[in-house]
Amino acid sequence: MRAEEMVCLAILPRDVEAGLRYALQSLNYTFDRMGYRDDAARRLEKIALGKTCEATLIRFLRQHAIPHLSSEGATPHTDPDRFDLRVLNEVVDLKTFGVPDQVARPDRLLHCLALVPNHHRQDQWRRRQRYERFLFGFFKGKMRLQLKNANAKKELSHEDVEITAVPAILYLVAAPTIAECEKQFHFVRHGTVCPQYPKGTRIDNMGCRIGELTSFQVFLNKMEKFQRR
């Protein structure tokens, strides 16, 4: 992958709104992989970030008339997702990571790690065969949410949450097939220091340097050419 193949997108307020709306609905039904336990604001941030980036990606696909399907993977918030998205008739799983401001440049993002959680027997790497591709992205900026009432009721609403910071940019970077990941990935132990985690990763993952993988732009170009035949 080359740095110039990365796709840089602005994250818009409506993307953030979509992410927060889903997070509020799904908070009590989402697996707490990172162990935030009773820190509802942190859990909301994590869920909302993922769905905000997904909304930004879908908006890009629509604007460029790239065939995709998002409603099929949008399971009820009480159930685990079957998959995030189908792009050019391939089922993809979107993985996004925040990066420090000094890393949020294409030439530096090449040295970040593409990571898939491998923390327990039922984690995402063990379920990789549900997908045909992983799609990796990095966002610049942080999402910060505050609960207006520290003793808020179990079911939170939009009125219970104040948004104090949002990410500004999403880089769509790599789109390797599952087979490519199985070939390139290696075990990444928790505590591994990398550009997006300067203090070390929090859990065990499988992964590799992002620059070693097929770019998102190359994936789109190849699939569009194939479908025009």
C-alpha cells in the first residue's frame, strides 16, 4: 500500500448523531470487551465511535454510487451484529482506531497496526470466517461524552448525554481479504506499543503493519472493474 491510496473523509455532525443514537439503544446489550464495567460514558464513547465511522463510510459509498448494502447487517440492538456492511457484494467488517494528532498523516499511518481482537476463544479473530474482508480505518480526534446525571437511569436518552468532543477525520486505509490476513497477521500481545497505542494495546490481537495490506482504494478499483465486465 502507498500513502497516496488512503481515502480521507470529514466526519460530519450527522455521522456523529447516527453513532450516538445507536450507542444509546445498544449500550445494555453490547459486550464489554475492554472491561469498562460501570463507566457508561466510556462504553458509550466506544460504541458511538464505531458507528460514527460506519456512518461516514456509508455516506462516502452513497456519494460515489459504490454498490453497498448496510440494512441487511443492521440487526436489532438487542442482538449481536451478523455483519457491518456489504460492499461491492463482499461482506466486510469495519475496524477503526483513534490515532494521536501527530500520527494522523498518511505516511505515518502506514506504520500503524491493523488489529483484530483475539482476547478469548469467541473473539472476533475466531469468528473471521463470517466475513470476506476486513476494512481498517483510523480517525483523528477523540469522542468525549459526559452524562449529565452521574446516577442516570439504566436506559439513557439523548437528553442524558452531553457531547464535548468529536473526531474530525476518518482515513479509510486497508481492505484485505480474510485469506490475506491469515497470511500476513501474527499474534500481537497486549501491551504492544505501536503508533496508535503509544502506551500499549489493552488486549491480545492478531495483526500486522497496515502498509503490508491491500489498500481500500485498490479494493474498490479492482471490484468495480470486475463488475463492469
